[in-house]
Amino acid sequence: MAARLELFAIPDFPMVQEGDPLPTLIADGLRRADLTLQDGDVVVLAQKIVSKSEGRSVDLATVEPTEAAIALAEEVGKDPRIVQVVLSESVKVVRSRPNLMIMQHRLGFVMANAGVDQSNVAPTDDVQRALLLPLDPDGSAETIRSALAERLGVKLGVVISDSFGRPWRRGTAGVAIGCAGLPSFIDLRGHPDLFGRILEVSIVGFVDEIAAAASLLQGQAAEGQPVVVVRGLTWTAPEAPVKELVRPPEEDLFQ
């Protein structure tokens, strides 16, 4: 494990629009700030800019709520159109109460509102929109990683982060929803601890810890720092996508 880490945000990152090439924006931002990437760096991108770039938004005027969406909207006190979008992104309603829907997203994530969000999705044309998660966050991370590696000539990892609430604890924390070029987890089972006792259940959510660290700079409101570079990490575990972090149903004791 590293004894020291460095994190820095790319300053003055522009507002991302549909179709904007994120690798180009990142490379240009680094150049403007006189910053460079090094081998082993991990670039953490907030989910919103990936979704915006990929055009993952829905015009609410085009949404026709179903009876199920209308009934759930009455229960939770939300716009039926938003509830319909949430249901369309989900495979299961895990829990619901006024002003809250905990959903199992089609990618397996259990999260509020299936990741559907309207914050920091400012309309430029008086159209009300909702932003969805990327269709394939691991694939998006690999596309960005390979483009940056080719353009800048470095070996790096890429993490796409989002903010998740946590059962039994208040507050959100950064969590990885996609990654490329690094292991999503590090399996320590079979390794000894400081006193030689063999670990039996220890699996480290490596990219979740990276996402949480980067979130301290990305922020949750008007910080405007969606891209953070984490430097100094080391790992030997094989690469693995975030989809391998999703707990299979037979191991899930809480749903």
C-alpha cells in the first residue's frame, strides 16, 4: 500500500454538453493548468459529466407516466414523470416513503431514485430534463482511459464516481459506478495480518475508496471540480470492472 497520496482537481473545468469529448476536455484542462499525468495516476470523473457527454438526459415533457408511476408518485410525493423515468431505469423498488425511492438499478446498484437526478442539470433552452446514469459505466471508463492513454502516453486508471447514501448512516459518500485500468476490488483472503492470522473475509472495495477520496474535492453542490487526479496508488491485483463489485442475490442478506 502507498504511504502517501496526492489528489488534485483540474481547475476551471468547463460545463459539459452532449457530445463533448471528455478526454479532450481533460487534456486541455491539464495543459491550461500546467499539469501532467504520470504512469499510475487514476483519473476520477463525476458521473454527471459522463452522462451529459453521452446525452443521457430525458426531456420530461416527452414522458407519459404509467398507472404504476402515478400510484408511486402519490405515495412519495414526486412528479409522476420523474417517477416514470426512475421506474424505467430500475428492476425493483426496494423501499419507498415520502420523498424517497430506493431502487435496484438495472446495473445492479441499489441507490436512491435509480441515480436519476436533476441537480446541476441546468436547462439552457427552458426544457426540464432528468439525467440518467451512463448505459455502461465500465465501458465509458475504458473509452476515456484508452483515449487519454493514447493521447498523453501514460498508463493510468479511470474511475467514474457517483454519490450514494448508506444504510444506517446519514450522508452520502463517493462510490465508483465504473472503472478501467485498475482492480475494482482487492481480495485479501488468504493473506496474513500483522500477527500472522490468515484473513478469511477481507475484500477491499478499492475503487470505492478512491471515489470517496476524490469526492472530497469534487463536492456535492457548486464546486465545479468534476475531474480529480489521484497520484501515488499502487496495486498488483488484476484489473476488474465495477460490475464485479455488485453483490449477487444469493449473498444479499438485506433485500
